[in-house]
Amino acid sequence: MPPRYQTILLFGAPGAGKGTQGKIIGQIPGFFHVSCGDIFRSMDMNSKLGRIFREYSTRGELVPDDVTVQMWHQNIHAQTILSIYKPAVDILVLDGIPRNPAQAVMMKKHIKVLKVVHLMCPDKNRMIERLQRRALKENRADDAQVDVIQRRWQVYERETFPVLECYDKKVIAEVDAMGSPAGVLQQILTHIVPVQETHFLNPIAG
């Protein structure tokens, strides 16, 4: 069995800033950011997995967990083949996956989670305002509706939040996500820089 990808998970509710922070961290040498949403958007819809994804999405149904993990793993593997992602050098920074405990269990054979950065959002009303601003900025008026945002939060609390129970509390770092992007990044770096330092000294530990 090949060594598992050394991984940091960015975790949090919708609008917590996972994608924003992931993109910034991915610009730092030694970190490689992957967004599950980006993987789905860049998928070849004529491939076998692409056709499966299209079949479910056109019916308005969620893609099964095993297919989601397979899609993610196929994408990551392709990036290693092309030397875009170098597992012996880079720490994988994941955003948007795993979305539920079943996916977390399936991914254990592929990743070794070194740190879970939990972006905390204690003020729900402020987070709703942030999501509304983002939706309008990105021309997604439907996503700016409060009832749509509330449903996304309910799905997160019911299905995604329990993912935290799949990991040792020692690797979970809580970060206040309500500050400025730079301020949140500063907090995150205090937790992930030591992880990178250890990885740099012992890069292929699996």
C-alpha cells in the first residue's frame, strides 16, 4: 500500500472561508490546495465518472459517497502523475471533502490527517450576511436568499459537522473565522507552520 497523502483539512460551515484561506495557503511553497468543488467543475463529463456524476446531478440527487471519493482520488492521482502535486514535498490542503463521516472513513486509506483547522462561526447572523454578500458578488442571487442559506446550514450541522468526531481531538485546531481574511490566516498559520516544519524534516512518513 503506498504512503498516504500527508493532509491538512480546512473544515467549517458554509461561508466560513475555507476556499479563500485554502487558495492563499496553496500559494505558499510546500502546501498544495485542492477544493472538492473545483474537482467537480473541472471534470470531463464524457469520462465514466463524469457520466455518473452528470446522471445524479441532472436528477437533482447527491452523488454517492464512494463515487465522490473515487472522483477525488482519481483527480489527486492524476496531479501526482503530472508532478503538479508532489506528495513527498507538499502537504495536501483539502477543502470541501470529506462532507460526512462515511467519506471520512473511506478516505482514511488515502490520507493521513495531520491537522484539522476548524473555522469557527459563532455568530450565525453575521455569517448569513457574509454569504449573502458573496452570492451577490458572484452573481448567484438565488444563493443570497436566507431560506437557501438556512438549509445549507442545516445540512452542514446534520451531515458534515459530525466529521469532527472521526479525528483525534489533538489534531483539531479551532480558529475564529469572523475576523479579516489576513487575521484569520495569521491564526491558521500558527497551527500549520509547525506541521510543515515536521513534514519538511520527515517528508515521506505515511
